[in-house]
Amino acid sequence: MKLTLGEICRLAGGDLEGDPDLPISGVGKIEEAREGELTFIANPKYLKYLGRTKASAVIVPRDAPPAPSHSLIRSDNPYFVFMKALILFNPPEALYGRGIHPAAIVGQNAKLGKDLSIGPHAVIGDGCSIGDGTVLGAGVFIGNGSSVGRECILHPHVSIREKVIIGDRVIIHNGAVIGSDGFGFVPEEGVYHKIPQVGTVVIEDDVEIGANVTIDRATLGETRIKKGAKLDNLIQVAHNCSVGEHTVIAAQTGMAGSTTIGNHVRIAGQAGFAGHMSVGDGAVVAAQAGVVKDVPPGEMVSGYPARPHREELRREAAGARMPEMLREIRALKKRLDELEERMRKSGC
Amino acid sequence: MKLTLGEICRLAGGDLEGDPDLPISGVGKIEEAREGELTFIANPKYLKYLGRTKASAVIVPRDAPPAPSHSLIRSDNPYFVFMKALILFNPPEALYGRGIHPAAIVGQNAKLGKDLSIGPHAVIGDGCSIGDGTVLGAGVFIGNGSSVGRECILHPHVSIREKVIIGDRVIIHNGAVIGSDGFGFVPEEGVYHKIPQVGTVVIEDDVEIGANVTIDRATLGETRIKKGAKLDNLIQVAHNCSVGEHTVIAAQTGMAGSTTIGNHVRIAGQAGFAGHMSVGDGAVVAAQAGVVKDVPPGEMVSGYPARPHREELRREAAGARMPEMLREIRALKKRLDELEERMRKSGC
Amino acid sequence: MKLTLGEICRLAGGDLEGDPDLPISGVGKIEEAREGELTFIANPKYLKYLGRTKASAVIVPRDAPPAPSHSLIRSDNPYFVFMKALILFNPPEALYGRGIHPAAIVGQNAKLGKDLSIGPHAVIGDGCSIGDGTVLGAGVFIGNGSSVGRECILHPHVSIREKVIIGDRVIIHNGAVIGSDGFGFVPEEGVYHKIPQVGTVVIEDDVEIGANVTIDRATLGETRIKKGAKLDNLIQVAHNCSVGEHTVIAAQTGMAGSTTIGNHVRIAGQAGFAGHMSVGDGAVVAAQAGVVKDVPPGEMVSGYPARPHREELRREAAGARMPEMLREIRALKKRLDELEERMRKSGC
């Protein structure tokens, strides 16, 4: 596939500075792109690598200096333009065949939309609803009474339990489990008794959920993942949690019951949240942080127990000086001993 | 569905203080319950919210003050009574159809009990035994020679490997894997050679196992989860571990090989255990703790490396004072400098 | 099954010191082995237990003292000899039936090798290639255009996504997902836009991958797990990572995008790696470590943020002395106060 740089610029955005007729054969990372390819520089500090790339054209920030050696596309968000170009050269393929595979099983009173792709051994329970253009991979399980919106992709082996509600354009990767029972028990005479988990899970539009993620249904009410949130692999969301709009959560993070994460929050990998926490809009949580107190909007926290990141860095730095502090305390003691001795001798 | 408060009290327990004929239409959390519903207060410090709830009746601790505005049910364990009421209003439904689905596959010499529910694409290996009333969801896999007891529920996509033994009334959530090979290798000339994992896994009665949990089979002997233990989602139990009776473990906790957890232990999320650890009965392990030494019975540990929680709190508090300590050491130095200077001048 | 000690020694290696005709009925751990069985001592400090074992023969390090009570096999690597003996007594069984199960589904233009075992409900996509002697358990999914080498074992419910390349003798445990989309988004006006993940995953020969592991495909290029690497359960490998040859990684470890782990690295459980990290050959990473800086070859790191293990231990030790430091600073202050007072009084 070949496109001219002018066509790419028109379809992907940005302002062209160079040859609109330049033929482009593909896209690549700056260190791997070959002649005839398009690459990008999102961070101005990498502009120094411009001279070294073999790529013929480069997407750069709007204020980048001119580069006589390359055709440029200028943009406020070079990575966004690059993403669009990447799609041009890799148009979405139908991963899984169209139609309903004869080895799929569809329950009673299920409402099936148009243009579906339902793979072999998929199971759609009684009373389910599946929206137009949705793809259910091989072996996907949809429990009784659940609904999946339009143009979703549920990859093979996804489990959606009963009475779960999934919006439009949701992507769920292999092995994820949505709607398993919340972890709720009452101790009575040394034995734990299961509390029925009669709530549900709601996944709003444009959410993406990674492989082998687990999202538990609520005890009462709902667990909710809001519009545009993106969850990486192996994340645990406990019963009655809520994850805000356009919030991104990296892999292996876990949150205990009834925790509420705000909108536009960014959470790094392996972070943990105690139950009933509240994390404000725009907050940032560092990797492996252990959040046991509410996080105000816009705050960045790190460490265990998680505290404002600046404070954590100060502690970190002070921690490095502890051996020195021990030495200094010892030296002070010695000087005091000597002073006291001298005063005793001099009879002061 | 409607029940009178008197009927609920008779079926769920507790002592009624109020109108036995009060019709109750459902149950809810204190802040969400509506008029005509029943709620509960387990912790006396929330009794102040009693005035605000819209619920018509409230389950309270035995020593709660009288509340003229509401009918009360008094109990030593209000949450337990609430759980029973929740079950009354949400009687367990058959999630998955009864009988053996024609698209299930049953191996040779399998012993199948009565009243089974075996979903589509479930696979039961040769020589397996499945007890009366057990439910195997869609796509559940049971390896050759494994046995599952009575009245178990294995949700869709659960994998039970070969020769695993599962007791009665065990619940296993979607995607959990029981009996995968332990992680055992012998290094020889820079290459790791796999040690065959010829042991097994035993899951005792009344255990619940969360979604996408992994429990490895023993190298020799067995990995064992004892009666009534409850494991949350995404937990790792390595080969030859043992988890005690009525022990609860929160999500994403992991234990390395041959670790033994006692009875009635409580472990919070994302905790980790080195291999060959021993954790005594009734111990408590905080979230994200890293256990690298044995934990005595009844001890609460936290931090990395995990230590008695009080000691960890003292360290935490001292850590907060490190910048202050640095300042104080500097001040002491200055005062000593001055003293020494004065003594030098005064000729002492 | 019975073998003589002489036969075992000939087949498993080591030098015999004792009765070659001794009949051996099985193998066991030192504390569990019974009369007539063979056990081993790998670590010289456990030689003291030799007197207590009921086993009739023991594999010991070459320099162990003679033991008149037992027949011995001497070896430079007793555990390796034991592993070989374990295989002799537990020859690999065909876990899953031979042939292609009629309920498996094979796509168009798939190239299938000889002597396959393909379980019920396995799905092999269009254009796949499966090498001779490979086993695909029940419900295994292989996406379009992927290839799996010879003599692999993919346990039930493994998901291999499209265009993934898997070498020979690879073992993948239940529920693992290979080739899910990398976690890549471009923020633009407060919304995250998905970056198509058009790269792949390459798993080289002799790799073992644990249950419910997730390995994401690259954005561009490849994610690669090199020859002989062993990954435990529930591990996350993000897009564009590379794991070196004969590297072992314990359960629940996670690495963010584009991180490169060298050869012969050992990583303990629940460790985390930030993106774009580089870990040198032969490095060791402790459990729960949070790696946010490159690790040089051969270095052992621990803690969060991960630092050289010796430094971490020094900090740990100093941390334990903080309450004492606080007390000492207070004592020094008091002594200074007194000195200053005395000098003031004595008019120095």
C-alpha cells in the first residue's frame, strides 16, 4: 500500500512542510523506520534524533525547527497524527469471521442485532441483547439477561456473567471476567457466610478492558466503569467500585470494595486501593502505591502508605541520609563527651 | 415480593422491636434504602444515621438506643441477619439450565451424580466423578481423574486439571485454574530443566475461589485449601502451599512454594509471601505486605519486609520526622561549634 | 513400578555408593519418603537430616560424608539427578487424547503436523500452522495466521491471538493470553484514542508460560520471550518487551511497555518494572521490588524504588534505629542545654 504524504496529511491531520507527492510506504518508530516511511517525534527533546532517522518524512511538534533533510508534518499532537497514519496503513481487519457460527449457542428470547460476528462455542444466554455490528469471539460467554451494545469486540474466552450491562464500542480482551460475585462474607461463630451478590456491573461506552481482568458485580446496586475509561491487563475491580470517565489504569492494579475513582485519573501499574477510598478528578497514582487515604483532585501520590509525591521524594532523600545521620549523631556525642570532660577538668 | 417484618425476623433471626405486620418490600444499604425497605447498622458509630434513612425498619446492635421513628430488629450480629434477609428477597436462581447440555462432552467411566447442570462445551475427562446437584458452567474443563463434590458451582471457563480433588459446596468463579503445574526447575549448565509436577491439589468443603485465581499442583504430595477458606480474585497459590480453615485472602495476593497459612487468618490485597513461610492461626496480614519471616499466631504484620504492625507504624511515624531530625542535628552541631569556640576563647 | 538403584543411577546420573541391586519403589521428599524409596539432599546444611529419613537411598552432594545407614548416589547436582529419577517413576502421560477431536474446529488453509492432540472445542484459525506432536487442550483458541511449533503443550483455555509465532517444545498453562492488544492510547482533547497494535509476539523454543499470564502484542515490531525463559502464573508482559534467554520470572510480576530483561536474570514474585527499563544479564530482582532505573548486569536489586540490595539492607537497618536516633538527639540536646547553662553560670 502506498499513499502520498499529501494524502496522509489530508486524512490524518497536521500541516505539510515538504513534498506532497512524496510516496510513503509505511510507518515506523524513529529508530526503526526505513527510507520511504513516515515516523514521528512527540517530545521536543528527541528532535536531535531527526538527523539520524532513515524515514523520509517526520511528524513533529508545531514549533520544531525546519529540517531541510526531511519532509515534515507539523501538529499540536504529533502522536495523534501518527496514530491516524498507522490506521491508514493498517485498516482494521475482521479478526473473526462474519455471521453466527453454527457451533455458537444462542438462548431463548435473545435479541440479536445486525451484522454480528459470533464465533464458534460462544454462548449467549436467555434474554440477552447484542447490538448491531458487535463481535463475540470464540468461546465468549454471555450470561442470562445481559446486554452488549453496538460495535463491541469481545475477544475469545471473555466471560460476562448474568444481568450485566455493556455499552457501545466496548473492547474486552481475552479471559476477562465481568460480573463475578463480589467478595462479601459475614463471619458468624468463626465461619464465613456468603452474602448474595445481587447487584450488577455497568460498563459504559468506549471502555477498553484488558486480558484476564476481573470486575466483580455489586452486593447491592452496581459496579460501574464510566465512559472512555481504559483498563490494562490483570486488574481487579471489587464490588461497588466506580471508575471515572477517561481514567486510565495500568496492569495489575487492584481496588477493594466501594472505592470511587474520579474522571481523568491516571493510575500506574500494581497500585492498590483500600476499600471505600475516594480519588479525585485528575489525580495521579504512582506504580505500586498503596492508597489508604482519600486522594484530592489533581494530587499525585506515591509510596506505601501513599502520600503526596513530593513528600514521598523528601522521605526517600532523607532515607538515603540515614547512615550519615547515624555517623553525625555519634560524632556529636563524642564532641560533647570531650567538652564535658574539659569543663570538669577546668572546674567550670 | 413482600414479607412482613415479623416473618423476616422469624426466618432471619434477631429480636423484633416494633410492628410485626409492617410490610417490607426489599432490603437496601442505609443511604439507599427506600420507604418500605429494611436496612441495617452493624457498627454503633453509624447509629447517628438512623434518623436520616428512608428505610422503614432497621437491624441494629442489641445495645442500640430505642428509635421511635423506626421498627427495629436487634441482634448480636446485625450484618448476619441482614444477609439472611437479603437471601429471603433474592432466593438463589438457577443461573445455568438444568441437565446435561447436548454440546457438553463427558469422558469414559465418568461417574455423574443426580440433578446436575452441565453447560454447553463443558468437558468432563475420563474417570471423573461429579457429585449430586453440582453445576458446571459453559466451557468448564475437568481433567482426567478429577473429582468434584456435591452442590458445587463452577462458573464458565473454570479449568480443573487432572487428578484434582474438590469437596462439597465449593464455588469457583470464572477463569480460575486449579492444578496447573508448579513452577519448579533445576538449573544445570545454565539451562532450566522442568521438574515434573506429579502432586495434586485438594480443595476442601465450603471453599470459595475467585475469578482468574491460579492454584498450582504440588511437585510431590499436595497443595491444599482447607474447609471454609475464601479466596478473592487473581490470587496465586504456588505448589505445596496450604491455606487454613476459614482463612480469607483478598485479591491479587500471592504465595510462593510450600508456604503454610494457618486457620482464621485474614490477608488483605496484594500481599506476598516468600516460599516456606509459616503464618500462625488468627494472624492478620496487611495489604501489600511482603512476608519473608514466619508470622506468629495472632500477630498483625505490615510493610516490606513485613514486621509487627505497631513497629511498622513507629517506623512510619519516625520516617515522617526525618527532615526534622536532619534540621535538629544541624542545630546541635551549630550550638556545639559555638560552645567549643567560647571555651577556646575563655581558655577553659 | 520398581527399579534397582543401579538402574536409576545409570539412567539418572551420579555415582553409586552402596547396593546396586537395592529395589526402589518410588521417590519422595526427605521428610516424607518411605522405606524402599529414594530421596535427595541438595544443600549440605541438610545433611544432618540424613539420619532421620526413612528413605533407603539418598542422592547427595559429591563431598558428603559417607553414610553407612544408606545407599548413596553422589552428584555435582543432586536435585538434577532427583528430577531425572522423578521422571523415571512418573513417565509423562498423555493428559489429553490423541487425534483431532470431532468437536474441534480447524480453519481454512491450516497446516497441521503429524501426531497431534487437539481437544474438543479447540479453534484453529485460518492459515495457522501447528507442528508435529503438539497438544492443544480443550477450548484452546489459535487466531488467524498464528503458528505453533513442534511438541508444544497448550493447556485448556489458552488464547493465542492472531499472527503470533510460537517455537518448539513450548508449554503454556491454562488461561494464558498471548497477543492481546498492547495498552496504547493517544490523549486528544481529554479523550483517549486507541493506537492500533499491529505488531506481534514471538515465543522462542523451550519457553514455559504459567496460568492466566498475559503477554501483549507490540504496537509495531514484536514482544519477544527468548529461548528457555520460564514465566510463572499471572505475569503481565506489556507491548514491545523482551525477556532474555533462560530468565526465570516468579508469579504476579509485571513489566510496563518496551522493557528489556537480559539473559539468565532471576526475578522474584510481584516485582514491577517501569517502561523502557533495561535489566542486564544475570541480574537478580527481589520480590515486590519496583524497578524504575536500569539494572546493571549481575546486580541484585530490591525495594521501592529498587536499589542495590546491600544499600536497601543498610537503609532497612538504619530505619530500625530511627526511634533510637530520635531518643539520642533528645539526649544530646539535654546535655547541651546543661553545658550551656553551666558555662553561663561559671561566666566562661
